[in-house]
Amino acid sequence: MAIMSTPTTFRPVLERIAEEIERTPGSGRPADYIPALAARDPRRFGMAVAEPDGTVYGVGDWREPFSAQSITKVFTLALDLAREGDALWEHVGREPSGNPFNSLVQLEYENGIPRNPFINAGALVVTDRLHTRTGDAAGELLAFLREESGNPDLAHDAEVAASEAAHGDRNAALAHFMASYGNIDNPVPVLLDQYFRQCSVAASCADLALATGFLARHGIRADGSRLLSRSRAKQINAVMLTCGTYDAAGDFAHRVGLPGKSGVGGGIIAVVPGHCTLCVWSPGLDERGNSVAGVAALDRFTTLTGLSVF
Amino acid sequence: MAIMSTPTTFRPVLERIAEEIERTPGSGRPADYIPALAARDPRRFGMAVAEPDGTVYGVGDWREPFSAQSITKVFTLALDLAREGDALWEHVGREPSGNPFNSLVQLEYENGIPRNPFINAGALVVTDRLHTRTGDAAGELLAFLREESGNPDLAHDAEVAASEAAHGDRNAALAHFMASYGNIDNPVPVLLDQYFRQCSVAASCADLALATGFLARHGIRADGSRLLSRSRAKQINAVMLTCGTYDAAGDFAHRVGLPGKSGVGGGIIAVVPGHCTLCVWSPGLDERGNSVAGVAALDRFTTLTGLSVF
Amino acid sequence: MAIMSTPTTFRPVLERIAEEIERTPGSGRPADYIPALAARDPRRFGMAVAEPDGTVYGVGDWREPFSAQSITKVFTLALDLAREGDALWEHVGREPSGNPFNSLVQLEYENGIPRNPFINAGALVVTDRLHTRTGDAAGELLAFLREESGNPDLAHDAEVAASEAAHGDRNAALAHFMASYGNIDNPVPVLLDQYFRQCSVAASCADLALATGFLARHGIRADGSRLLSRSRAKQINAVMLTCGTYDAAGDFAHRVGLPGKSGVGGGIIAVVPGHCTLCVWSPGLDERGNSVAGVAALDRFTTLTGLSVF
Amino acid sequence: MAIMSTPTTFRPVLERIAEEIERTPGSGRPADYIPALAARDPRRFGMAVAEPDGTVYGVGDWREPFSAQSITKVFTLALDLAREGDALWEHVGREPSGNPFNSLVQLEYENGIPRNPFINAGALVVTDRLHTRTGDAAGELLAFLREESGNPDLAHDAEVAASEAAHGDRNAALAHFMASYGNIDNPVPVLLDQYFRQCSVAASCADLALATGFLARHGIRADGSRLLSRSRAKQINAVMLTCGTYDAAGDFAHRVGLPGKSGVGGGIIAVVPGHCTLCVWSPGLDERGNSVAGVAALDRFTTLTGLSVF
């Protein structure tokens, strides 16, 4: 990896990106499947960088909480892997799906084993297993995010969770479908409640960049304790790179070249292993569900800094 | 990227890997769809590392020529991208396919645009376009491989090419199918001849590790001239990481963590950007078409050296 | 239609068929997804013929109640069509599916509109719509079957319904999935309760042959009143012929040549338009879910009598 | 089957239908994938009825030759079944496909065995097998059509065949694809030549209604000899009903209620078993490839006469 700028020079890079984004507002639209998300202004933009030592800084709305949504799938995966290890991989794969994030097609051809932990079906399996092991998957996730971000005010957004539940037929279909193959342990309504609460966490770019730090630190948490082995932290980065941005993972790897995970709230986290973590937020999404300004900002970041895993 | 060993210490690492592979011979079987491949002894094993300056060394059968097959798709992609640039991406995608390498299903749902350049359909499109631009795609490839490897004796294997053609109905189906969508320029028989000759190149681990060097050198050829921009070289690494090992790209990224490309002849090339390139060969394949001992050796290499893009 | 035997000679035909079936017991196995069905002896066999005037006679276990299951889909379709007419066809198609009865794949490609009313997804839609129009779909069905069969003792089997519900994840997935496309009116739990009760009706060959009579009488009920227009009765026969036996409709048309509908309880109803209706029962199923002895008996019936729509 | 009008009263029925069709010209468009078909006036309309004794009469352009196209698949099937019998069904199924006529998707999931003889893949298999048995499939078909229609001038249309070949990539893909599964005997170019010539036959409504007569006569040819057993003739009618009108077989059965087979030249043949055969022609097609006025005319015919298999 060629490093053209040291971390301490990231600040001007962020400022330059923010200016560029402001000059050319993106064309994306906020997710509209639930009212709580649709109401956000698509021109909002924030970006934060967290260094391994916990330093964090940013530009724009980097301290504004937004709905983390699918970004939480990374943390749930880490928390479950830390508990059950490779046994998880018998219940969910780690291959790109080549299909939209909420498709049932592949699930049927592959007998109820989701392709990877970052499509909805896979995240439901991971949440189910974490819930079996902890008795409170959504609570476990929240505690982890609070500790890693150092922000004790992080919380589930009850309105968003309720809205998700009210529009949750597709996820209910996925959960019942996998249950019909014996790949779900908990009652479907219990699982869905956990899943919707988990996705509803509201957090800022600063919070999420910090919370992702363990992936830049090869598995070490903010307090210095080890969550995952070095090898397992690398594996999560690999799954993020190949499967982290819905059906656009190849394009994201091509443009950005970093492990990343997006959410329909407009956020994207990314990892420069060994160096730093990033979180960018802007609610306007492209047709594949990724933040338009968010991808553009990360693209600029890797171009300007020369940082990329390739 | 944490580097636990400098390049000059790779030699003992290779020796240790070779010993381990010898002690635990893999369970894979050679490709058997054409006789020329089926005849190889699955226990053969070779591995080479090439440094950016052209130094190359290896273990086992690292100087033994084998059928490069799909590994050539990387070079054809580079040669065409060098000529037509991003216009190529209107004719082939860069997303993982989530389907076997020779599937027609996705191609139908997506109107004749293959998912990426490393499934057969995509490589047919790239070869077709390179042929239109050069008048001799297979010849262009061979010249490139000779120059980069410094081995003027590299050649197409006429017997293998003829054998491929005799068992080429599936590729003929793919080519005609895409032609029906207007995504093929040359007559299908001309294209197939080019494609089968291209795949038939016989080369050793040493040859292919050297020929891949431009991807470790960020686009610079062996003679110091630039083939691709830094950005485009990174993009090829990204496509290799997300799509390079058939329907096992996620698993390969997870275990090995390097951009790689496999072929049914049992070879795999891999790139440590900025540091070195590798080629490993062993004819026994797993059910997804990747060399069993080859993947194991690369897995050990990244574990022992700590080299990985994550 | 060439009629080689008049209805009054059907009796010896049935006896001959029963003898043949007894001599060569089929190889099928009872449905085993719920215990209540799995317990049935696969060698049981009954067959009944009902003439348009209400005369009914049979052989073997023709008065033994069995679980009607998917056979009820025909009656629910008729009851809903009688109420809402062609508007139904905007919510469910009438094309063969080319897929197993409980597949979600096609449903996704076709945006939540099931292929036909006889796959589970389609029957859920029809039940949902009948329930909206009557407030009690399962009760409406039961009342109809009692009146047409003249058997006031017909009833839902609460144990079977409960067992279906306990193993109902696949149907729950289908219902939620269609609800996500806006193609379900009632709350999914309400719909599933109606659906499972409807399928659980226990009836004999005699009961079901009589209840099917309106299709041989071109839409006229047992009491002489008109349920459906002549044209609509023909249309139901057409849907039965093209879609009535799961993924084996072509084979059934080819062998038997009559509109028919099978259930996983081992029953099959069939219609000779203008002449008679049949019901055959034997619990051993083939791999596509149709009664082995049932199909064989109907095949013999059309061969021996020359009756067939072709 | 209720017969409301005797055959001798069909003439006024045809005249009434022709008047209605003329008053409400359809909205369909001619097939445009080859110029020879695209040039036809979509308002042309002809319809003929042939009685089992060889009497034929019609209305409109019933003596105008048009391109028979897929209608020939019925005759090729009959000719091959007459030769090899049920062994054919190991190489082609008899189930509705649930997919467009030229789809490769299902073929891949089902290992190169086409769903039925009336989709292109299935017709290629039947032609291949007939060619192996006769040495001249297209010639055998032409001889049969001449004899049954009594029209010695029937001929292949070389221009249409050449045009099909020039736009034949999709069929070439299907043939190579099945060859890759070992389900094609002859070299693909030989097969395609036979197939395109076969489809190119130009014939009139009168010719095709007469040539279809063996299906109304339960297997007996025009000269009184037997082509197929009664049972096998019924089976072809069954396959026509379930699979004869591309992906609209259910709808055709529902509206028309007769075994039928359409072609993209705008023709449709239909069978009233034991009574008569029909052929209607009008070049304007609906989006599923069936003649708009043709389906409407057959719909009116069965409504006005009460003839239908249901």
C-alpha cells in the first residue's frame, strides 16, 4: 500500500472533499420505504475519519445522528463471530450474491442458507444466532456501539423500528422462508423485533467511524482488549470488500478500493486496515441503495490520499 | 498492511509451504472436460514469487509449463483496457456473478451483458473487443506474455486449443447468445478460435508470476513503460479480488486476502500490490474449479508472512 | 369426444381398475411434512364417479374421509369467481408455473402476482379475496361442500389445521412476500388461519366427486341454481387442465387427458365435462406430490372408457 | 362436449367472425426480427375449417400463403413420434415451461432437457432426432404437408430461411447449449439449416387446416392410413393445449379451450377432436407472440359454436 499522505494530513483532504461535494450536489434520493427515512434532506453531508488511537475529526454534518440501518450488520457479525467462531459459516455463506439485498431467489436455490451476512437474509441469521447466545441481540449491539464510540447517548430509534415493523413483510417473508429450512432458531416475531431495533440505531459519522476502529486495529477494541483474532478481523474486512455494498460491491471495490458497508440511511463505513476508519453520510441514494455523495467522497478520498488496499 | 517478513525472506516461506503441501497431498481432481488437462498428475506442485524488479524464485515444479487457461483473462483485460479504456465497461460489468463461470442464466436476465470479465461470457466479450482493435487478440496476448516473462519460447498449445474447440459447445452457446443481443462484433467462429488459442497458452509459475508484475508495479511493464494508469491497475486488482476465483471469490478473499485469478489448468496468480506477485500450480481442483493445493499454499503464504490487503 | 361406454357401464370399469391397483400396489409415499398425513397407509385406495344427476358410486375406500388439502383450491376459486368475476385475474394469473407448488422464485420475478390459483401463492390470494368478500372464507367453503355433497357431517380437521400451522413457515413466507407487493388484503395471520382451516377439510371420494359436479354441469349447482356462467365453468376446467397437478400438469394432460386437481392428502378430482366427475384417493405420492395409484387409476379410466377431452 | 351447431353450419359462423374482425382491427404488430415477416400487413385476416372428410372452406385470406413458422413444430413432433415412439420423451419433456419460447434459463437448471417440444429448444431436439432417423427432416416435413393438404406446390421459402439463419444467434446458442449436455446428435450447423428450412414453409390456412386433420381423426392420415395410435394423437392434442401458445397457454386454454399451436408468422392451428380442425391467420402479434386477431377469432368461434374441449 502506497501512502501518499500521513493521517495528520487527512484534515485538508476532508475539507477539499466537502467543498467539492457542496459544489456538485448529488442526484440521489433518500430511501422512501419508511417515512422516517424519506424525510431527510438529500443534500446533507458529513464525513469523519478515526485514527487507531481514537482521534476523530470530520467535516460537514459529521456529528449529526442518522439511521445506521445496514451498517449495523458489520457489528452484529463481529459480535457473533467473537462468540461462536467459524460455526457461523455453516448457517450463512460469504460469497457475493449477485442479487438485490432482499431477494429470495438465491435463497430458494440454495436451501435457505443466505449468501453472506450483509444481505438481509444473512443478517437475519446472524441476529438470530447472536440473540440465542446473548438473549438480547439488539441490546448487545447497542452496548458495543456505546463503548466503542464513547458516546453513552446512542440509542435505538423507536419510531424508526416501529416504521420498519409496519413495512416489514419482505423481511418477515425472508425469516419465515429460512425458518422453513430450519435455519432460524428463535420465533420469527421475536427475531424481527430484534432485527428492526438493531437497524434503527441512530449514530453520527463520528460515532460509527470510532465504532469501526477494531477493524483497523486488527481486532482490538477501543479499550485495548481483543474482540477478534487478527485473522478474523481480516476476514470481516474481506467480506465487507466483496459483499458490503449490496449489488454494487464490484463497482465499489473498483472505485474506492476499501472494505466498506453502506446503509439505506445514507451512511457508509470504510476501513483502511492498519491506518484509519471512515464514515460518510448523505441521504441521497443511487438505484442500488448506496449514498451517491458518500461513494463519491470515498472515491475522492482514496484518489487524493493514494490509500487503497490495492 | 503489516509486513512481518521482507521480500528477501520469502524463500524459506516457500520451502516451508512446499513441505507442508507434500506432507498433505490435496484431494482435488484435474479438470477432465478435455483429455489434455485430465492427464496431469494432481500431486504436481510449484510456486513462484516475483519481485517488482524482476527477481523470481520458486519451489517444486515452478519452471514446469502448464495450461494457463483462465489466468490469461487478466492479461487480455489489461491489454484491452489499455486500448479502449472505460468504454469497455459498457459491454461487460465488474460485479461478482454469484453463479458458475459458464452460466447463461444471469446473462439472459441482464440482456447479454456479462457480469464481469472473468466469467467465460465476459472474457469472450473482452477477447472480441481486443480482436477488433488488434486483428489478432491471441497473438497480442502471447507477445505480451513473452515480453513480460522474458521467455521467448512461450507458445499456444495447438493440441489444447483443438481439444477446447472440440468440446466448445458451451462457449459457442455463450458467444451466440451474446451476439443475439448485439454484444459481439466478430463472427462467432472467429471469436471462438481466438478465445481457445488464448486459453491454451502453456506457461510456468515463473513465467506467470513475472507477467503479472505490472499489477504489483501499479501499471508499469517490465521494460519500465506504462501499460495502465495507477488507477486502472488498482481497478484490475479490485476485479480480481471480487471476481477472480469463479464462484468462490468471497471464500478466497476471506482465506487468502489477495487479488487472485485461477485457471482450470490448476494455476493461480496473486498480487501483493507494491510488493510482489505470486503464481502457484497444482492440477487437482476443488468442485468450484480452483486448485486445492494452490489455494492452500496461498492461504499459508499470507498467514506466514502477514501479507494481505486487509 | 368419442364415448365408448355409456355412464351406466362405469361400474364394471371401476371394479376392474380397483383389481388392477390391488394387484400392483404403487411405490409412492404419503406426504410427511405433517404427522397427520404421514400416518396414512399408502395402500389405501378408493374411487368414485358422480353423474350429473347426483348418482354416485364407487369402489374400495370410496366412503372413507381423507384430507382434501389442495383439492379445496378448486372450490375456493369457484366461490370467489362467482363473487368478483374477472377482477380476480388482476391479482392472480392463469398460466402454468413451470416451478414447484411452493416456489417463491417466480413470484419475485413477477412482482408478487402468482402464476395461477392452484399453486400455494395463488390459493392464498384467492382465499384472501374470498375472505374479504365473505368474512369467513373457510366457513363459506365448508357450507358449499356440505350442500353439494349432501353430507352435513363434513368438517374441518382441527388437528390437521393446527399441524399445518405449526409447519407453516413456507406459506407464511409466501403470504408476507405477496403482502410486501400489496397483493394481500387481510393481516397475514388471519389469512393463514383461514388457509390452513380450508385445506384441512376431511371428505371422501363420494363427497368430493359430488361437490365437483357443478363443473360437469357447466356451472349449475346440485340444487339446480347457477353458481357460474357456462363460460366461467369452462374456464375453471381449463385452469385445472393446465395447472391442476403441480409441476406435472403436462404429464397429467398427456396421460389422463381430463381437467384434474390433486392434493397432498392423496386425492385427485377430475372432470369429464358434460358427463361425470371423478374422485380417486390413495395416500402414496410421487415426487411431484400426486397420488401414484390415483393417477394410474385415472389413466386406466380414460383408456378403458375412451373418455378424454382430446 | 356440447355441440350447439353441426359442422355444416360453420360457414355462417366464419363469416360473422370475419365481419367482426374487420370492424375491430387488432392492435398487434408483425414479428420484426426478420424483414420477410415484418413486411406483412397486420390487418390481413383469413380463417379456414377442415372437416375430417377433407372438406375445407374459409373466409378472408384463407388461401393466401404465409410463413408457417412454429406451427410446423406440431408436424415434426408427429413425424418423429411415429418413428421413435416414447423414447423421444427422454430427450424432451412435455410440461409447460413458464418461460418465453426462446429462454435458456430453464434449460440450464434442467441440464439441457427442454421442457416441451413447442419451445424452440424442444423443437430443435425433435428436428435433430427426426433428421437422424430420416436424413432429411425438412424434406420429410414438406412431403407430409403436401400429401395431407393435397397441395403439391407447398415449398420452403428460401429467403425466409436465409433471413432466419442470418438472425439465428439465439437458436444457435440453444443448439450449442443442448449439445454441451449431449442432447443433440447432428452437427449444430446441419441442425440449424434443417430447422430454419422447416420453419420457413409457406402455406395457407386451407393447407394447414387440412394438414392438421390427422389430429381430429385420432391419428389417421388423409389417405386413410394410420400415422399415430389413437392414444398418441390424443397426447399431441394434450401437449398443444398445455404448451402450444408460448407463455400464454393457460390464457389460450381459458379463452379458446382447444388444443392449438401458434407461429410468429401470425398463424394458429386448432383442433376440435373428432369434429374439425381450424387455421386462422393474421400477422399482428401480441407481446407473447400470438396473433391478436387469430386468438380473438378462435375465441369467438368456440363461443358461437359452443365447441370446446371443456
